[in-house]
Amino acid sequence: MHRRLVHGEEAALAAAHTAYGLLVRAVALRVTRDRAAADEVAREVFALLWSRPYVFDTRGGSLRVQLSLRAHHRAVDWVRGEERHHKNATDETVPRATPAKGQPQAQGQSADAAGPGQERSLLLHSALARLPLPQQQMVHLAHFAGRTCRQAAVELGIPEATAQARLGAALRALAETLADPAPRGEQP
């Protein structure tokens, strides 16, 4: 199918959309948690597949994996853009007031107080984006697509031990990246 896309066959794009459209949208929805954004991400991924199919190098994994990774990266970009937009809007519209000692802070005064879970999710997706592509593929297949290491190895065409090693390395790297660092100025 990828070869047909590179040669500009419209039927191949339709086949790819039929085969992977729901998956691409599901990956985007899991990251963005916004249906309209997930639809937009899916449209962008398939537009890129049509306009520049050669960027989906299937030597690094099946077209399914490549589309999923592209959707994940684009969805992370969307979340980052929304965070920046929200932060800028909050900075411009909310006056900076410090509550009196002992008083709770009003909602909406701090982006940090508004969504620690969302911030942690953004950190996770950013950390995933920095992993080498083979490790990203394993994390995606094992944790987002629900594959076992054996299933992921078959899909990627690699030995199961290699799949396990890649997943282990990826999870260790993510754990290091997401570990809470000691506050500045304090010795561990």
C-alpha cells in the first residue's frame, strides 16, 4: 500500500484511511481528549500521507505504526499549543494577586494549580517524543495499542527479546525523565 501511495494512487489513500483511520483518530483522542482536535489531527496525518508519503518510512515499522506515531506526535503538538494558548490567555486576563497568608488561592489564578494531571500528561508525551523511534514504537504498541511484546515483535519484524529490551530501555528512560527532581538549592 505504501508503494502505491508513493506513486500517487488515490485508491491507496482510501484503503489506508479505511484500514487505519479509526486507529489514528483513537490515538489522537487519547492524547488530546478532544474529539474535534482528534478529527483535525487525523485529517492532518492523512493529508501528510497523501502529500508526502515518503516521510512514512515503513522500514522503521509498518504503515500502521508509522501513522500511529505521526498521530501521537501531532496530538502532542496540539496539546502543547493549547497549553501555550491557555497560558497566554490566562496571563493577559487574570490579574496577578497573591492571596493573604492562610487564604486559599482562587481558581484560575495559576496554570500550575489548574491541572497538575494535565501537566504530567504533557510531560509524559513530551518525554515519549524524545525517545528513539524504535523505543517509541514499542511504547506505542505495548501501552497505547495494547500489544504484548510478542505481538509487537511480530508486527515490527524483530525478535521478541529485542522488543522486550527496547520496551525496557524506553520505560527506564521515561522513568528517569519523569522522576521528580530535588528542589533547587537542596542536596539529595
